Amino acid sequence: MIEVGTGYAVSDQALGVEENLAYVKREYVGQEWVWSIYLASNGERIGYAVDQKTAFALVWQNELTPMSVH
């Protein structure tokens, strides 16, 4: 994972992904709630953010299409 400022990160693997869909869902990680980002192609968690808006922005920045999962 590459930390991108405070409170969110994205893995370097996300940059070379052929599948263009990522799922975003809220999870409790460590001792806080975060918005996790998963590749649809293999279910790998590629990053997280402290809020949904930032998670979607990270997905778009990596040329993926975000989908919200409940």
C-alpha cells in the first residue's frame, strides 16, 4: 500500500489493473471505520480512505470505476 496523505492509501498494484471496476464498502479496520477499496476482478483490497468521497476519488484517479457495496 502507498499512503497518500493522512487517513487514506492505495496500493501500487491498482495502477496496472486491467479490470476497471472497484468496490467500495465501509469496514471497521484496526480501531476505526474506513472505506475499503476492492478490485472486482479478484477481490483484493487495494486501499482505503477515511470517507466515501475520498475513496471514490482514489478509485477514479486510478482509472477504475467505483461501485458502492452495502
